[in-house]
Amino acid sequence: MAFDSDSLTRRSLGPALASAVIGVVLGVAAIAGIAELSQPHAVPLQQGESIKDPLLGGAEYGSRK
């Protein structure tokens, strides 16, 4: 903590630096949040894959013969 007897530069440097760090952290958090919300949440199907395959004995579950 700066004292009243310190120079004006020293008294204002700490709060200015803290404000800049907090601004950068909040900016990065806001950008990351917006990027996360703007991405589509649906998983795209691979080519040739039917949505009914897991229910009807697709490759990952084996056959029902």
C-alpha cells in the first residue's frame, strides 16, 4: 500500500495495474463465454450413419442374430 508521502506516480501505479489486470481477466472470460454459447450443440452424424443404428443393432452394439 502506498503512503501519502509517496510520489503521485507510485500512489497511482498500483490501482492502475490492478484495474488493467481485472479488465483483461474479465475480457477473456466474456470472450470465452460468448464463444461457448455461440457454438452449435448438436453432434453431426457421420456420413452413411443412420440415427436408428444404435437402436437396431448397429456396429457398436453388435448384431442381434
